[in-house]
Amino acid sequence: MLVNQQDGACRSCGGQLQITDVDDCTMTVLCTAPGCGDSYDVELDAFGDGGLHYSLGFISEQLRGGGQP
């Protein structure tokens, strides 16, 4: 699931982030910008949504069989 750049961007280069994993405390994000590829964990509410839109959206995608395994 891609993060809207108005909500958050890569802390290294400002590129767009993709959520690659979610657990009960954190989300793992990966920068999609060419040449960057940073990956790191952020808190569930890191993007100002109270932990609802992005973490639950990612989990919902996984349950529907979409996104990355």
C-alpha cells in the first residue's frame, strides 16, 4: 500500500513510501524512489491517521489477497 506523500515521505530522500508489513505496534515502510530503497519501521499513527487508514488498509488488502505477501 502506497502512502500519500502529503501524509508522509521518506526521511532520507523525500520519496514515496510503500507499506510492506504491519504488526501490532509498527508498520514497515520502503522508499520507492529510484536509488534510495530505505526501509524502516514507523509507529502505526506515523501518518496522522490515528493508525486506522494505513495499517487497517494494508491488513485489509492482505486479507483480500492483494498487495505483497
